[in-house]
Amino acid sequence: MPLYFAYGSNMDVAAMARRCPRSRPLGLARLKRHTLAIMREGWLTAIRVPNATVEGVLWDIALADMRALDRYEGLDEGLYAKTTQSVIAATGPRRALIYFGVNAGPGIARADYIAGVLAVARHWKLSAGAIAQIEGFAAQAGASGHPASARPRPPTLFRRD
């Protein structure tokens, strides 16, 4: 089964159980030389930045769940692109699938989405720096003055948690 590195809403075990019921989390991992950014559509992405690290969750994805994951990430609609890169897991370096946003921003996070990401980041006990970065996105979303429901949805058929 392929490995998958999640850094946003797919860190949520309950949400992933609904989307990818045969897959299981393996634990925390890090993507070096990247940082989080907000796409124009309001979702998280990782962008290449030297001396930065994105923290997230490594998943063992069942092949039967891959199509559902691709659909959720808007792969066919061009919202995210999928690639394989090295991440650092507790057991050492591993090759994992990673979805990168096509429209890397700048953007403002969707308030409801980023609140959920923040909750799962705290649940997984990501580092203080990783939590602070997500809190910054949450504060920006709250300061935008737009309720999450008033922001345009991405032009896709899926629903992001």
C-alpha cells in the first residue's frame, strides 16, 4: 500500500475513516524544505522554502481508497497535483504521496476549514511552531470579516472537511 503525507484536513482520523475506510494513520512525519501556505481557494498547500518544515501525518493508504482520496483532493479538477517525495517519519525517511495546491496563493484560509485543521494539529500534538503557523492562518481568516459560508467554494464537486 502506498504511503501518503497529510498536512491539512486529512490529518483528521475520523474524516479519513469516512473517505478512506481501509487506510490507517502511521504517525507523525515532516516534509523538509517546505512551508504551509493558503491557496487562492482558501485551502492549505505546501510550498518549497529552504530551511522550513511542514509537519503532518503519514498514512498507509489502501489502493482501494486512492480514487476517493484523489477525488477529495480535486485532482481531476486541477485543484491539487499529486507527487511522491521524501518525508521524515519516526522510522526514518520514507517516500510518500503528497498533494500540492496548484494555485499557491496568496489566499485567505476558510475559517471553518482552518479551525478544523487547527483542532487536529493540536490532537496530534504538532510542534508549537506548527500550531502557531496554523493559528496565524486562523487569525487571518477571522480578521477577513467574511464568514466562511460567504466565501466562494472551489469549482469542484467534492466537499472539503
